[in-house]
Amino acid sequence: MTSDLASVVPPSPDPADPADPAALAAPAAPAAPEQRRILRTALPGPRSQALQRRREAALPGGLGVTLPVFVERAGGGVLVDVDGNHLIDLASGIAVTSVGASAPAVVSRVQEQAARFTHTCFLVTEYDGYVEVAERLNALTPGDHAKRTALFSTGAEAVENAVKIARAATGRPGVVVFDHAYHGRSMMTLAMTAKEVPYKTGFGPLPGEVHRAPYAYPLRWPGGPEGCAEQALAALEELLERVGPETVAAVVVEPVQGEGGFVVPAPGFLPGVRRIARRYGIVLVADEVQAGMGRTGTVFASEHEGIVPDLVCTAKALGGGLPLAAVTGRAELMEAVRPGGLGGTYAGNPLACAAALGVFEMLADGSLLERARRIERLVRDRLEPLAAECPAIAEVRGRGAMMAIELVRPGTLEPDAELARAVAARCHAEGVVALVCGTYGNVIRLLPPLVIPEDLLAEGLDVLVAAVRSAS
């Protein structure tokens, strides 16, 4: 059942006092960019190329880039670069700008908050925006038990703090994660992440006490999709027997895997993980960093199978483009950490909290959740017929506005990363921002803003279809 946002969303801020000099100085919001694809230059254009040369002289090569264009403004489903090109955004800054990159409800709240103060550190002197965001998350995350929320800045911080909380509450050291998982780039979350290259290479040794179980990945399950959930759960039980369930603090799972390939687990897998964790007193942590906050058509992806995690990690879309993350969980678990054990200088920054309240406001009436479900239908209607005619597409999958195609060598399940790169490159050349992901680098993922106009989405899908046909 979808969470009832309308009952927990704060009212819009009062209009600024016109006598307030800060209010008088507030800049007017720029007009939203024209919602159509416009290519005035080849990509990247000359101004982006010049800026890229400056970047290369100033930044390390370890900071990768998908498409070397520099954005000047963005909104709706469009990114406008410094050369005047309008690109169709099927990435949302990796699932961050779900409500748009310049959503008025977010922008107005951030401007109002910036005029009052930008920072005090909540651990030094407090402000109500932090408390309001925590109250909203306590109300919206699955389950009707008593909850508490702590705010952080990034998804990796949220996941790492969830592990800290689980260890403090259980007195156990172990953490169970899954194949194809991605949980972040900090040292602990790198240990939890499955993919070696490029995330882990050269950064070891990594923290221990991390154990990995198979994820119920129907397409690639050795015995076929029919027995996938049951066999994956049996493998999890076997792992726990081997390491000792009494040593495991937490099982951390993505309800829909993100960087691992937008894998939707086999039906029954997530409820089974919930049952096993409960049986052994293990804390179940749902990593909703990429899938949460409306992306899959429900507020949290856990809702699709009715599971109630003990701890929920959110980030990305939560802050509407500003850095904000959270751990929300059972009160008795969250209270296991001593005062001073959680936090951070920027954790729950007031500007980011203001932005989050704007996100909640936009999600409140449920229309954007319906838009996510509508996006799934539009994507499936366009890409499933393509998959039927193109043997290089092994599967069209996903939930809501979190959709993907997995590319393979025809007649096999051998991943075709080269084809995925070629398809993405053709999309980029045509002004459509699409991303590659997956453990094997062979998945094209689609993360359009929930506010993208349907005709723009259709045009972006046309470009993608043409790219697949041409490249394959």
C-alpha cells in the first residue's frame, strides 16, 4: 500500500515580509528551459570542450564523467549546456532530481532558508527543519511502530551509520550483503559493494566481517527464474549457518538493486529475507538510496512486497538536489547509540532540509507516484516490442521510473558491455543522457525525472531504440 503523504506534509512557508531586505534581494527564479531537444552543436560543443580542458588541468582523473558537457541550467526533463544544447535527461543526476532540477517548491524553500541562515550544525544549535524532515520520514517509512530518524549527507553515510546502529543494538559485528550490491564509496560501504572495478581497485585492505549471499536475480539464476527466490533464500540460510547467525548484526539489501543492474528480485525473496532476519534477531536494513522517495511508483520500493525493514536508508531524491540522507528505524534500535555517536558537521544541513520539505510537498498528492507508474508503462510499451525483435536485449526490467535493458551477445546470456557503451554513446551524440550500469557493465538504465513531459520521454525512447538497432 502506498504511503499517505498528504497527511504528513508541512504547509508552504509564509510569504517573505516585503520589508525584509533579504526578501527584497531574493532573485527571481529563471524561466524553466524549453522542454524539447535542441542540438546547436556537436556534443560536446566548443565551450564545453574548453571547460573540459580546464577540468583536466585542475581535477584528478579518478573523477570519471559520463558525458563531458557542462550544464548551465536544467528543469523538467531537459539539461541546457553552455553551448545552448537542450539534452533530454534520462538520468536525473543518478536518481537525485526526481521532482526536477529546479522545482519551484524546492527552490523557493531553499531561497527562503538561505536568507535566514545557511548553517549552524544541528549538533551545536538546533533548527526546526531537521525535526520536520525526521517527522515526515518517521511517518512515511513502512511500518506503524515507533521510529526515530537521524540525518546525514550522503547515501554511503546513511548505510554506514545503519551498520553502526545495528552493531550497537545487537552487540554483533557481522554484516550480510548480496551479490551485485552497491552501497557506496566509503571504506565500509566499499567492502559491502560487490563490483570490484572501478570501485574497489587499489583501495584495500577493506573492513572485514562482511559476508556475501546470492541475490535473487531471475535472469541470471543458474537454475532458472522459477526456483530463484527459494534457492536464494536457502543459500542465505546456508551462509548464516556457516558464519553463525549469532555473529550477524545486519542484513543489508536493496529492494531494487541500483548500480548492480536495476535488478528486481524474484517474488517472495524480500519477504523471505525479512523472515530469516527476524528469526535470528538480525536487523534488516533496506538500502532505499536509489529506489526510494517515489522512484518506483511507491514512496519506498519496500512497499511493493509489503516488507517492513527495521532500518531504512534514504538519500539521493530526498534532498531534491541538495546533499541529504537519512536512517529511519525502530525506536529501540535507533536509541541504542550513545549521545554523540551519530551525526556530522553538515549532517541535516538546513538548506538541504528545506529542499526535502519541498520534495515532500510535491509528492504529497500522489500524482508524481502515478507519474512514475505511468513512465514504466510508457517505457515497457516502447522497449518490450524492441526486445522481441532484437536478440541482444535479454530483458526489459524495473519498477516505476527505474527501468533498464540488459544487453547480451545474441543466443547467450554473455554480457555485452561493448554494446552497452556503444548504445549510450549514440544516445549521447543525439542529445539524450542515458547511463550504463550493472556488475558486467552491460545494462542501460533509465532514470527520467518524474516531471518529464511525455512527448519528451517518447522522443528520448525513440533515440534509444534507434541507438540499439544501429549499434547491434
